Amino acid sequence: MLSFVRFTSSKAAKYVPTSGVYPKGFVVGGIHCGVKKDGKSLDLAMLKNVYHEPATASAVFTKNKFKAAPVQVSRKILDNNNGNHINSIIVNSGNANAVTGKKGYEDAQAMVDATDKAAGNSESNSTLVMSTGVIGNLLPIDNILSGIPKLAESDLGSSHDHWIACAKAICTTDTFPKLVSKNFEIDGITYTLAGLAKGAGMICPNMATLLGFFATDAPISEDAIKVLVANAVARSFNSISVDGDMSTNDTIVGIANGAAGGQLIDLSKESKPKFDKLQEEFTSFAQQLAQLVVRDGEGATKFITINVKDAQSYSDAHTVAKTISNSSLVKTAMYGKDANWGRILCSIGYSEVEAIIPERTNVSFVPADGSAKLDLLVNGEPQQVDEERASEILEFEDLRIEIELGTGGGEDCEFWTCDLTHEYITINGDYRS
Amino acid sequence: MLSFVRFTSSKAAKYVPTSGVYPKGFVVGGIHCGVKKDGKSLDLAMLKNVYHEPATASAVFTKNKFKAAPVQVSRKILDNNNGNHINSIIVNSGNANAVTGKKGYEDAQAMVDATDKAAGNSESNSTLVMSTGVIGNLLPIDNILSGIPKLAESDLGSSHDHWIACAKAICTTDTFPKLVSKNFEIDGITYTLAGLAKGAGMICPNMATLLGFFATDAPISEDAIKVLVANAVARSFNSISVDGDMSTNDTIVGIANGAAGGQLIDLSKESKPKFDKLQEEFTSFAQQLAQLVVRDGEGATKFITINVKDAQSYSDAHTVAKTISNSSLVKTAMYGKDANWGRILCSIGYSEVEAIIPERTNVSFVPADGSAKLDLLVNGEPQQVDEERASEILEFEDLRIEIELGTGGGEDCEFWTCDLTHEYITINGDYRS
């Protein structure tokens, strides 16, 4: 049955930070409340705004037609509040509360109500809720409702350990918790961004779920945070692929409380320079977090950046990059350390992007050690590939594949994916045996 | 390096016919001409119309932007002839003549010219050409051009053995040749359909290629055969998936010479009943052939029919079926013999079809032995699944998954796919090691 991996992977040592910087005015934490069956793994996470001003928030939700109950509830709350007065986030792992009908919806709402109360939010429906884990089962809602006040009273804080606990508490089959934080400066004021995510673990009897949130102490208007989060997610969590499946629960939230001070950043002309800087910070931050999800892709041995250049439009670049990233043939070739330009070219060709000109298309491998790139296809002509050099490049865990479309449109895109391995099949095909 | 499987698989015994019925007025054959490196495997196939009337033909080609030279040449010939006066087909295997520039195009045209001459076609450009195999290498064109007259003079015939040789000569990594034939009757006249295809073998350094043609001795006008082939391919070769990749060379041709007599079947009102009957025969025939390609999918252990019912439109039904068929999570679950309705539902949900109503969606497994079906999801509610019964059903090689969308639109679709296995990864990831 369902087993949750302890965080002992070699990747954990490499990708879990031992310290961090955390935004003012937020406390977080994670406890075991009794969703996960082992009786000890963290399975309930909370973020609470403790600044005296209410926070603004925005989210990007799954486009799946079968939206889990927490997605429906959170979306409604955000819509009704117009992204304002969101003061806490509650997440359980171990059960996705998906395909659970009316009772599932009530349970999600009960989690919101309990958190509003425990967090002392002055208004109702000031909490966003997320769930991840098995689908088709009702939540052990009593355990969760007992856990919420306990977590809020005794286990929240703003230390690195609190953030790590929070990151662990949203994990399911992830082999390491994903936590990123950083400082940045706007007009002499230092702001902080911290965020966490859980990745592409597909476990019986359910599916990949991407969950995450990031918080900042910058002061951001509700309409500005909407744009910031949407753009950041488009170029990060919506530009990664493990196996192309999209779950019923996928949710990424951005939240801002303004605790670090400074003037409100909104969509006005005067705010534009600050907004642009913030967008840059949000996007690169979300990319860092999203890339950790790819690194922890099931069975992954390779981290591949697909870099499409000079497309007619960003949407074209994104479609080409996504198509390559989802090709089983490309992904198995990378696993096999094979410089198979034919499969890359083939997937570019069936991406259904009109503005592709075979005789202007270039494909090369950019080695992870900064040495010279290796051209595979130049202006549509296959190159005599130095197989030894190709092998060297493919020995690295990281690889960048550059696709120059030469359309003159000048639009670029980066997309991150992993390889398709025996281990992936074992995890997803054999877990019951 | 590239190795071509000898036809010794257990599937060969099961799926290769030991006799057949073949259309009048066509001769076929296959020889080794020196494309495949082992010096003996058949690698050149020909079909020739020997009836005193010219044949009509139509084709469906790959939509890949990188179209191989033979695709470009054949398409031009069909367009220029408006589908009439097509009297022969020449196919080589072992080299796809793809991404080979101007010389590749000249080579494909040279194959056409040589075949027109060797077949004694009265007009030039009466031949369609196809190639399959490695990409990025020029054809050993001298070997092919010497082979064509030899094949035309001494190795063509209409016996079962000739058709088998022809089917073998288009194979690459297929584990068995794919040949289907049958009789049918229209207005008291017996007509015959025979066809062959090669399947989804992805070999270094190239990609899956789907090739095939079918021939009938029914008299069909050039505009009617266009519709017949397009419709048949849409519901057969365009309704199968091994790994979702689409090659530079995919081509399916239908050809008709009228040698069995009867009135010309065209798009007129008078012809309608005959045309409809023909459409039925063409479609079910093409489905049989396409299903053999799925059965021979790389590493496949399961043959899965995805049956979407009561969609708003055929296109919706097709999109949902295709999305399920391409989901790595669904495919690995089938490999793991796991009744994982969650993954099926999830892929329905992200298919981007608007007219999906979660609370009207039903999913069930239909066992291959004709016993009662097993409901997994009824009106969006997960069922308590009898795991033992599910295991029984999933022990069969064949499985039908029924998805009832309940939109009231009444449109149905069948799609065929296979599972995703360790063996697939080994074939596509490890072949160089």
C-alpha cells in the first residue's frame, strides 16, 4: 500500500538547505495529525500571517475538469475576497480529498473554518486550503480538525526548522522537502521571499500533485499579485514536465503581507519599475522551486533544460519546448545517454507549431561544465556527431538542449524536464506487487 | 548498432496468417537489395497494378513539419495526378531517407523513375515511394536502383508467399510482419482487400515510423478513394498510440484497380449505398491492420481498447481517448495490472475537452472473456472495487476500458493502445550499451 518515503535520498543532502532567510510577519509549521498511516510522518502544514495588516494572495489552480474539493473551495474564497484578506494557508498530505463528492467539499470548508478560528482571523473565509495524496477516499477529518488548533497554538514559528517542518508536511512520495528562500532589494528596502513545494509523486491509487506556496513581506496590491503569480507560474511550474500528467489538485499560491514596509506596489505607472523588479524576483524564485520538483521527478537520473530560441512567439517556443519535454523517445534517449538528434527533431516537427522552418532549425547540446557546445543539427543539416564528446556531455546529471528555430521572431523559452527510466516504470507499474 | 529482429517472436505465431485472399490485378513482392546491413533481410517491397486499367489511389501522410523526402515526392505525385494513374508502390526499409536534403529528394524521385520503368508504367510519376529506417543518412541508392528491376522482373506475384515477402520487406524492428486480407460483397460481386503495415519501432538514431498500404480490386473513383482512405485512417491508424510520437515518414496508402468488375463507385447519389458499404469495409479493415501495429508496440504486454461513449462530438471522444492512451501513468498502471481509475479519470480531466461533466462520467473495465464488466466510477462516484476481480480481468492480454461521458451527444470512439513497460525503456534507452 501507500508508503511515504523517508527523506534519506542522496538528493536530499544536495538540495535541502541548512539555513534560510524568511519573510517578516509570517509563521509556519508542520505536525503529524493522523492522515498518514505510519503514525509519525508530518502531514499537516500551516502558514499564518501575523502582521497587523491583512495579506493579499493569488493562486494558479489545475485546469483538470475533475477539480478536487480543496481546489474548488480555495478558488471560491479567492474570488469572493478578490485576493484580499487571505491570512492563512492550511495543507494536509496523505489524502487528496479528490473525487469525494459533497462530503469532501464540506470537509475542505471545515478545514478553512477551523484554521480561521485557530489562527484568530478576524473574518471568515480568510484561509486557503490544499490537499495531496490518495484520491477517492474521504479525509480523516476529525484527526485534521483536532490537529489544526494544536498546530496553530504550539507549533508555528519563523525559524528555519519551522519552514523545513512545513515543507516536509506537504510531501507524499517526494524524496526530499523542497524549500527555497532569498532576499532582494527594491528602493533600498530588503524584502524576503520563501516558498515550498511538493512534487511529482504518483502513488496508488492516484496521481501526481503539484502543490506549493511562496510568501513575501513586500507590500503588493491584490491586482498586482494576481499578475505577478500568473506570470511567475507560467514560466516555472507551467514550464516543467515529469510525465505530462496534470492532477486534480495542482495549486500554487503566492501571498504578501507588506511587513517589510515600503510603498504599496500596484499596477500603476508609478509602481512600474518596482513591479518589474518584483516580477523578475518572483519568476526566478518560482523557477528555482519548480526545478526542484523536476530534480525529484520519479526515477529521474537527469535534469534537462530545454531552451527554445528565436520562435515566432513565446507560445510557440513554449509549445515546442513542452512537446520535446514530453516525448517518451527523447526522455528515454537521455536516459540512455544517446545524442539522438533525430528524436528531438521529430518532436519539434509534430509540435503543431506552424512557424517552423526545417532548414533554419539548429539543435545543440550545451555541456554542464561550461565547455563548448556540441552541434547536432545546423540549419536542418545533421552534423557528423563526435560520439565520444557526446558521451562526455551526457555523463553529467545536468544537460541543456538548445533549439534555435531561426524564425526571426526572437522569442525564447526555457522548460525543465527529466529522463524516463526503468525506475519510473517500477515506481508506477510495480508498486502493488 | 541498428539490428533488425528476425521474426521469431511468440506474437508472430499468433498474428501472422498462413493463408489469405488477394485482390485481382495486383502483384507484389519483396527482396533483399542491400539497404539492411546483414546482407539478407528483405528491404525492398513493390506493388504493381497489372490490370489493364490504371488504378486510383490516395494517401494520408505525416503532419510532422520535417517531412522525409519520399513523403514530399509521393505527395507531389498524388497531387499532380489527382489520385489517378497510380500503378505502383515502392518501399525500402532500413533507411528512412529523412533529413537528407536535396540529394535525398533526388534519390526518392530516382526510386519513382526506376519503378515506373521497371513496372512498364505508360506514364511517368505513376509510382508512390516510401522509406523507413534510420534518419539522417543518404540511401545506398545504387543498391536500390539495381534491386528495383530485379524485383519487378523475377520476384512479383499474387500468392500468399509473395504478400508475406512484401510485408516482411517493409519491416524494421517489428517482431512480426503485419498482413491482413479479406473478401466482401457489394451487389453480388466479390471484392478483395489486402494490406500490410509496419509498426512502431524506434531505432537508433531515429524514430517510430508507421507505413502501410492496402489494395482492392473494387472500381473506385479518385475523389471517392480520397474520402474512403481519409475516413478509414482517421478511425484506425490515427486512433492508435504506442508512445505518442509521430514520425517524419508516416504514410498510409489505399489503391484500387477495379479488376473485380462492377460499376464505378464514386461520390454520386446513386453510388451512395455502395460507397457506404465500402467505407465500412475499408474502415474495419484498416482497424485490423492498425491494431496489429499496437500489438507489436515496443515492449507491449497489453492490448488496450479505449472506448469513449456519448461524447458531445466525435472529435471530443477522440481527444479524450487519445489523452488516456498517451498517459504514462495509465500505461504503467496497466502494465502493473492495477485497476487505477484515478489515473484514467485524471487524464480525462486534463484532455482539454470542454464538454465533460464529472458527475456524469462512468469508467469500467470490460473483461476479454465476455464476463460482466467491472464498474470503477459511476456518475463520478468511485466504486468499492473488488480487487480480486480486477486482478482477474487484468491478467488477460486484452482489455477494454469503457468511458461513458454522459453528455447526451451520443458520439463514440474507439482508440487502441498498449502498456508502458520496462522493456520499452530497455529498447529505447539501452540499445547503444
